[in-house]
Amino acid sequence: MTLSHAPRLKALIATERRRQRGRLTLAAAAAMVVSAASVTLLGLSGWFITGAALAGVAGLATAQAFNYLLPAATIRLLAILRTGFRYVERISGHEAALKALARLRPALFAALAAAPPREALALSAGEASARLVQDVDAIESLFVRLSSPWATATAVAAGLGLATLAGWAPALALASFAALAAGAGRLLTARLTKAPAAAAQIRAGELKDAVAALAAAAPELRCYGLEAWAVDEIDRRGLLLGEARLKAAAAQGWIALAQSAVMGLATAVVIVLAAGASLPLAALAGLAAVMTLEAVAGAVKAFEQDGAVDEAGRRLEPLLAAEPAQAVTTRLLNPSLTLAGVTLKAGERVLMIGPSGAGKTTLLEQLLRLREDPSGEVRIDGIRLSRFPAALARGCFAYAPQDADVLAGTVRENLLLAWPEAPEADLWRALQDAALDRRVREMPQGLDSWVGENGARLSGGERRRLALARALLRPAPWLLLDEPTEGLDAWTEALVLRRLAKRLDRTGQGLVMVSHRAAPLALGYRRIAVNRLAGAGILAGGGLSIAPDQGRDSPAP
């Protein structure tokens, strides 16, 4: 196995190999039967055809005495064995690979989710997708080709056994050519295909990243007349990918040419050395040499994927640096919050106000452990966030970010992200509290209506309210809302805020809301003014200056 530079990934793959040991063993056994049957089938066919031809030339008496029933039956049996066991090999090998990859992707995603936010969030959507899809697919070859050495060894053994029937000299020649083909092929694949395969893996990831980024910016590209530039950019990356793949294909062509030359030379030498035996045995040995070296060439071809596998390992290994977060079954009940010296009691409702860039969103993300809090002044129940497992800290909050994503799926699927076991009645209650229930009831399939890619079938205000409903559904002691009414008209905003107040009265949840709009300022909640200090770079409160407002009617800064 390769991946010596990716020990974590290698260990993960080894674990999956142990889990799939039964299927992989069955695939290897089936591959051995296929190889033995293929070599014997072609060799016996050559012997049979040649022997039958010679019997026919020798005359009617010889032809009638020639036993064609037993060889014909054996050939048919070998053909059936080869076909049947080929099916078993493919089914078992690919099933093992797919089941292993089905476990590998969630493990990688869990490790990515557990990584420090600065690292995890640095990956673009396209790059993350390329690693979890394209790079993991490259690893599949490690499982599929596990049966290849066993099949090749069986083919060589069968070929040598048949060649021995024509004499020791043809058998020794075939063994020498098989070793030459394997050694030269391995050397050529390492020198010719490794770099192009790795480059193709990189270029494919870059292309996917560019397509994802430019597709997300499609409206802006149209507005500024940059469609042609975007097409050229994608075309440029596509050409780079094409060049890498052409180099890989050219290298594979040279290797195939070398293998074919060795195969032709080996067949000729084996037939010449078997000339002392009967002509049917010489044909048997020659065709056995063809199948033997073809099996060796197949094993060599598997090594052409090493470059892609190594590059995939290099890209995937950093994702496994963080240990996946352990599941947390306990919850903190009614915890208090401390934000740079200001303590908020359970159930309290707070409005954070301040100019853009002051750090209000940063505070929310620090509470959720999406950002580090180097000062240690953001606390839960008086304890520094860093002392809590991330999952335990996040369990205290339901969160609707300013730029919440709506996933391609149904209304129900988007809501259940917050609480997978939520009863349907709670889904409708959350939609009602977000003033979106009437709109969903009017949809053709109600909760099961498709919302499109990133909620494309919803308006901007509806997408924001769907994200709000998702946060309202989550059972948590604190509700964190970042600009929840941005983009709503005044009537809808007032309705959402009224229903939010009633919900908080009913549930007793605490609320920390960030808003620049006037309507939330009139709610009478306790206000916290957030101001980033300018100048010397010595910042109070871990980079933020936070002071509680002394009255409901105090103006926003």
C-alpha cells in the first residue's frame, strides 16, 4: 500500500480493510479462479484447435479417432467458470470498496468539523467537495486492486504449468519474461505516470473549486458583464486539467507499448523453445504465455493510479489531524453567559447594538466555538469556553446566522437539521413563530416541497425566515439571532418580532440578538453596546469594549 506520507489516512484505510476482510477474501479467491481459468482456457483452446487441424490434415481415420468431446467440454467449463467468478470478483471487490468509502467520507467530514475553525472554514465549498468526493474516489483503487496480486500470481503459476508441458526451457523463458514485464512495468509507472496522475488530481480539484465559486457569483457576473471572463477562467482550468490527463494518457500508452513488445517477444521465444514438442503443445505454451503476460500487464496498470492516490492522501491527511468530536449526551440546564465582563442570566433577553465591524457577530461565533476566544472572557456559567467540549458548548445555543444557508432539499429537511427527531407539530409551530407557516401550507407538497438550490424557489425574506424557523425549532436554553429581520418589510418584521416575543414567553429561552434595525430596538430588551476600540491595538475585553445600556430609551450608538 502507498500513503506512507499519510499515516492517519493509512490507518483509517487499514481499519476498513479489516472490516471488509470477508468480501476482499472472496474477491481475491474469485480473481484467482478467473486467472487460472483464463490462462488454461486460452492454452487449451490453442492446443485443441491445432490438434484438430493436424488430425484433419492427417486423414479421415485420424480425424475420427481424435477425441474432441472432452477438450470441448473442458473449454466450455472454463469459460463458464471465468464468467461466473469474474462476476463474483467484481461484485465482492466493489462492494467492499463502496462500503469502505461510505465509512471513510463521514469519518473525514467528522474530522473536518472537529478541526479548529480557522482551518475548517478556510476550505472553500468547491475544495471541500473535491476532497470528500474526488480524492476519496481515488482511494477506491486501493480496495479494488487488492485482489490483483493474487490473480497475477495464479495466472503466472497456471501459465508456467502449461508451458512446462512443452518443456522446461519454455517455462523458464516465460518466468523470465514475466519477471521482466513486472519489474520494467513497475519502474515505468513510477517514472512516467506518477507526476501526471498527481497533477490531474490537483487540476481537477482546482476546476471544481473555480466552478463552485463562479456559479455562486453568477448574478454578479451577469450584472457586471463578466460572463465571458468566467467562461474563459473555467476553460483555462479545464485546459490545464486536459493537459495533465493527456500527459498521463501518453505515459500509459508508452507503458502499454512496452508491455506489448515484451508480450510479443516472449510468445515468440516460448514457441521457438517449444518447437521440440508437438505442434499443439507449442501452441498451448505460446497462448499460455500471452495470457500470463497479459495478467502481469493488468497488475502493472493498477500502479498507474499511485500518483492520484498519493496526491489524494496528501490532500486528505490534514483533514484527519483533528480528532472527531465525541458525542455529548448531557446538556447544560439554563446556563448563564458572560460576554467580556457582562453576565447574562438564564432567560434574559439582550439586544447587541453597535456599528458595523464592531465585533457583534464575532461574539456570537465565539460562544459557538466557531472562533477562538484568546481573552477567555466569553464564558458559560462562569467557566471559560475552552474548558467545555465544543459539542457541549454548542448544545446551549440555537443559532440563526446573518447569512444562513438553505440546503438543496425540502422545507422539512431544512428544518430537521436543527432537531432530527422533531415531531411534525413542532415543525409547524416553528414555521408559525417565524411567520412562514401560511406560505408553506400554500406550497404543493407542504413541508415536503422542494426549495431548490440554496432556497432558489423562495424569496430572500422567506429564506431568512426559514433559517429563523430552523433555529426556533432547536431545543436550547439560548437563542442567538444575527440580524434575523434584515431584508423583511416593516409589516412582516413586526409580525416576526411579535411572534418571537410570544415564543420566548412560552419557552423561557434566553435571547441574544444582533440588529441594526429600528424595530428590534423598540422591544425594550436589555441593550449591550459593542464598540471596537481604535488606535493602539490594545483592545479591552479580548478586542471588544462592551457596556450594558442603562435604560430602555437610550439611543443606539
